[in-house]
Amino acid sequence: MATLLDALDTAVNHHMAGHADAAADAYRRILTADPAQPDTLHLSGVLWAQRGDAAAAVRWIGRAVRVRPSAPAPWGHLGAALRAAELPQRAEPVLRRALALDPADGDALEALGASLHALARYPDARRWLERAARRRPGHVATLLNLGTVLRDQRRFDEAESCFDAVLARNPASSEAHLALAVGRLVRGDLRAGWEGFEHRWRRFATPPWAGEPPGGATILLHMDQGFGDAIQFVRYAPLVAGIAAQGGGRVILETHFLLYRLFNRCLGSSIQVLVRGDDPPPHDIQCPLMSLPRAFGTGLEEIPASVPYLSPNPDDVARWGDRLDGLDGTPEAEGGAGPRIGLVWAGNPHHRNDRNRSIPVAALRPLLAVPGVRFINLQSGEAAAELNRLPGVAVPAAMGRVRDFADTAAILANLDLLITVDTAIAHLAGAMGVPCWLMLPHVPDWRWLLDRADSPWYPSLRLFRQPRPGDWATALGTAAAVLKAQAARAGQSRRR
């Protein structure tokens, strides 16, 4: 026993000194001798959490709580690991168990508040985070989480006080700068927001371009976020090319291969478009696409919103038009076929806010019940199969043969309307000028601003917002009522 305890002391000393590999080896040797040693199971899980592997942390700490369920600390760390693994529903009961055993556990208080925030239970989240903040005043992670909840409750002044308190302790905190930036952007204070957004991670060490005349330099524009962000901000690329051409410079746009064909067709005459590789192409200065609004000093009144700025190949449009005709095959009756509407109800399941921005497929029934329209399933991924599992629903799917966003653009060109959640296809429709109804959660992404039904970025979009967290029924009911009225008017026009 003494030998095992000595080994555990040695392992803990390595762990506390930051010698992760040595600590892991020591924990492994102990568990070889005693696979149920609870402290070692617990601390092994903590080490995995510190290494960023939340799934492994859940496995190891889960074993620890099964061996010794009366110890509060492992329950708190298990809940925090579940939260880090984006499993807030599983984290909540675990953290409540931790706090039943130790009501003063600041980590568990904070993790419970953050988990409830992820579940869009904002008042509850705020109460638990306020308890955590009282327990340990000035704790940076607690202040960041509390400020984010307050921001999402639109208590902007209180939120900024939290972020300012973090920055007073750590002026370089990128998390606090970004949290402040999001609060300003969502309120329409774009110029202040762009400045804070510059605290994003950067890929390149070459000098940044911030809008100054580049002379004869080669400017590299590159993606640093997702597909929708690239589609939204690539609108600035021709403006950069115009500035560069004045001094004899040139512009290279580096993008994901799924966007290459579309971007190259629309921008290739003045910009060299390349597929992103392991190493960037030779260049003198660089700018992430999401930094271009800052470079151009964009406020609400200066958004370059002329559309379309992206368009598909006409041959692709004709080819996909034939395919869609074969898919929906609606016979012309009662005056002709109704409008063709694309439907997307789920985003990337790995997105940290996916549970709030995606719609449970059963909630789509009010839309699907609207007569006189032809729906096309444009959902990608595993969620695409969910729609036709609903009793009595048969909607043809079109994404099975899609190769890239150029194909998606060709499909959109054959639609009368797209109804979608907040994912990349909404940006593509907006960039093409295709009519699009965007279904938004109660707390929207910053770019959709607050309390408005239009978007200054995309004139063809109409925004339908949840009035309360999780209330898709009202948002979808409103959209269904509008769609029914429009379809009825269209039907009357066809019969005349």
C-alpha cells in the first residue's frame, strides 16, 4: 500500500509540475497494478481534460465516480468534461450531484451555469454563474461565462462590465475581446466590433493588410472561419483587387476546395483563386476574409450589399433544372405546378450552438402542410434522411449528387424560395439574390442583428425569429401562414 501511495504522490507531482507525459505514464503504471484506484482514475481523467480530450476525460472520470460515488470533486470534473464535450444535457444532473455533495464547489457552479447556457436556459444559467462569481470574485472563466449569458439576455452594460473586469486582469484575453466584439456587432456597432474581432486566431506570420495602399505587393486573402463566413465576406475581394491594381499589385484568394469552382468562376478574372494547401502561396501581405470589413471601415450604412456577387454556371443551372424536374415530377393541375421551395432544417452537428440553431424535423409539419407548393429536401448529412421518416411525408432529396457549392448554387438558381436555418446555404442564397427565409433562434448569431426582419448584408433574405428560447413553433407557424398566403395568391395567378 505504501508503495502505491508513493507512486501516486510521484504521479501527482509530475502532474502539478506540468510534466503531462510523465504523469500519464505514472498513472498508467498505478492502474496496471490496481485498475480501480479511484484517485488515479479521477486524476487521469483530469489530465485528459487538460490535454483537450473531453471524451477521454469523461471515460476515466466516469470510472472514478462509479468506484467512489461519495467523492464530490470527481462528479464536478465529470460534469465539466461533459460540458466541454458539448453534452450539456448529460452534464446538468452530474453537476447537480456534485453540488449536492459540495455546495461550495466553484468549478461545478460555473460548469452548471455554462451547461444551462448551452441549453438556452438563460435565467437559470445566470443565477448559477452569479453564485459562482460570489464564491470566487474575479475568477476569469466565471466572469467570461457570466458576461456571455448577460449578453445573450441583452443586458449589455452588465455583460461589458464582466468583460472589462477580465481585461483589467488580463488585457490580452482574446476571449474577452471577442465576447465584447460580439455584443457590439449584434447591436449594429460594427466598427467597434471589427476591432475586437481582430483577436481571432491567425494562421500566418506575414504582415496583415488593413486597407492601406499596397503598392506592388501581392495580397493573400484567406479563409479563417467557416463556409458561410467565406461566402459572406468574399464580396470584398473585388474591392481589394481594385485597390491593388492601382499600384500594380495582385490578389490571391485561397479557399476550400468545396468553394473553389464557385469562387473561381465569379472572381477569377481579376483574382487568382487557389485551393487551400498545407502551406500558403508566396505573398507579401495577407488578410483573413473576416477582417476585410474592418479594412474597409464598414458600418451599417457602408455594407457592400449589391447582389448577386456570386452566380452559378448556366450549364450547371440547366443540368440541375432537369434533375429537379425529374425529382419533384409534380403534374400540372389546378392551373399548374406550385412554387419550388428548398428546405434545410439542420446545420453542422459539430457546431457548438447546433442544438439551438437547428430545428427538430417534426417541428416542420406546419410548413409541410401548406398546399400548393413543391418542397425539395436540400439538407446535407445524416439529418437528410429524417424528413421522410415523418408519417405521411414524401419530399424528394437533391443533395446526393452535389459535389460542391457550385452545384448547390445551380440548385438554388432553380428554386423560387429557400427556407433554411442559419447555415452556409443561407449565405449562398443571399449572395446570389435568391429569395430566402432564414429561421433564427432567440439569440441569433451577431450578423443577423436584433429585432429586424431583414438583413443589411443580403437584401433577398427575410428573417423569422424565435420570440422565446426554443420556440420554433411560433417562428415556423408564422412562416407557414405567410407561405400559405403567398401560395394561394400564386395559385390564383396561374389559374387566370
